[in-house]
Amino acid sequence: MPKGPSKNFRKTFHKPYDDDDAVPTSLTAIKKRLRDTERSLKHDKASAKVRLESERSLKALQMHLTDKQMNEIEKKFALKYRMVKFFERQKVLRKIKRAEKRVEDASSDTERYAEQATLDELKVDLNYILHFPKTEKYVSLFPKFNADNPQSSARRIAIRGKIREAMRNGVLEEGVIEREFREQKKQMITSRMHAKANRGTAKKRERNDDNEQEGEGEENRRSGYSFWLPAVTSPIPVFSNVTKVYIDIFAKNTTNILNSTGPTKPKVAKDAFFMGDSEDD
């Protein structure tokens, strides 16, 4: 029976690491690399060359992240609206066949022109289904619910107008409309990304300001121990190290006494804080 790999082989063997310079493929890995690059740019000790390379890498990662997000959006909408588009395409194709037959059977030129206009509109509907922007939510041609929604109607009319113009110019098959809407979506995502980064920088600046204010307040609180000094008549020399210790103890205990909520406040023995004569003497 063949034996498995030795223990030393299992300890030393490992999967090869990915190249650090290679652009990650998954969305999570891209976001992680982007966060790492942003953190490296926040360090003030980085040299000018390292900072320049990090800024270039940051821009490349942002573009790659935007493209990856656009692809994910296209996949999501393609899966979500495939059945709706399929049924509407079948319905429009049946209408086109009937319209073509009516054009052939027209008895006069006026009737033929009217049927041809209807056929042209049906072809626009078919191209509307086939070339609808993949990065946008599909607006149905035959909605069952909210058919009178003004926003949906306006959006449907606007996209049909763009498709009709592209058909007239002969550039529909080149994907002009898809690229136009894709660029608009990409700009929106990029601006949202920059706005989020700016909000994070502003929050960090606010936290730093709050920390500075808390530090100033702590210093003021510590320096406020001198507030209790006029009530103290200590025979200890002012510049003695022991004096500072007793002053700190006196200030902390006095604060606790003033903040106590018991029925009676505890008594403070003076000989616990001062090196003078005690009451018993």
C-alpha cells in the first residue's frame, strides 16, 4: 500500500502565493487591496516615490472596481428581467408578423402607409427590448401594475426616442446606447465612491479634533488641582516632591467627597494628607 507524503513534506509544502502586482479578480479582493492602498497613503513617512506609485495603484484599482461593479449590476439585471423580456419579445414578434401581413394585404396606399408606420413602431419596440441598457432597471412595455406611473412612462419614452434615433442613424448595433448609459452609471458610482472617501476623511478629522479637545480638558483638569491649594496650610516646602504626592491625594479624595451621595460625607483626617502636627498632639 503506497504511503502518503512525509510529515516534513506536509510542513514545508504550501500553495504558491499570488503575485502582489497582479490585479485581483474577485470583488472582495479588489476592495481589500483598495483599503490597503488607502491606508498606505495616509502614512506621512512614505517617500515621494512610494506615494506616487500608491496613488497610481489607487486610481487603477478604483477603475477596476468600478468595472467589476458594473459587470455585477449587468449580471443581476439580466437574471432578474430575462423572463419579462422573453414574454414581451414574443408578444412583439407576433404583432410584427400580423402587421407585415396587413401591409401586404393593404388595398390602398394610404392604408399601406398607416400599417407601415405601425410596423416601424413595433420594430422600435423590439429593439427597445433587445437593446435596453443593461445597467438600468428594465421598464416594461406592457406593465400590469402602475401603468400610469409618470416616472416610468417618461423613462420609457426617453429610451424609445434614443433607440429610434439610433435606428435612423444606423448605429444601433454598435452598442452606442449601452455605452452611453454604462458611462453615466460609472460616473455616478465613481462620484459616490469619492464622496464616501471624503466623508471618511471628514469624520477622521472630527475625531482628531475631539481627541485634541479631550486632551486639553484633561490637562486643564489636572492643572485644576491648584484650585484646592488656598485651603491648605501645609508646612511642607512648596518645591518638595512629597508635596506633589500629597496634593494629588488631597485633590482626588476631595473630589470623591464632594461627589458622594451618602447620608453623611466621610471625614478626612488632616494628618492623612499633611505632615504637620496631628489633632491628638
